[in-house]
Amino acid sequence: MTLHILLSGSAHLPPQILPLLADGDAVLLLGDGVYLQAHFSGLAQLYLRQQDLQQRGIQASTGQTISDEEWVALTLTHQPVVSWS
């Protein structure tokens, strides 16, 4: 179960990551990565950091919003953790 963390809103990331996702993997959108939420719509395990959504004045249209504590828990329950920017 891999945790893919997207730190950037770059449009080139979703086409690179989507083919790599396997059952049980999770995607966490942080920082400007929250702008990419539409690309990952329908994923069972999509997480968005609540603080990043609030700072950008946008709402989560898909996935689950999480706190910093829940973010840490995700990193402890998924191996490996891969960061994309």
C-alpha cells in the first residue's frame, strides 16, 4: 500500500501517477496539489489536507479532508511513501 503525496499543482503529475496506482494505494494532495483533485476523482483513497484547501479558498469536491494528525497517521500506515512535485 503506497502513499503518493502530491505537493505541486503541475498538470504533468496526474498522467504520470495514475498508471502507477494499485489496489490499496492512497493519494494525498498537499499544498498546490489540492488543485488537482478533479484528476483523482473516484479514487477510493483520496485525501486532501484541510488547511491547504482553506488557505486557497477552495472546497473538496471529492476525497476526504484530513488534519495534520491524520496526515501523520497515513504515513505510518502506508509503505512506501512517495512524494511528487
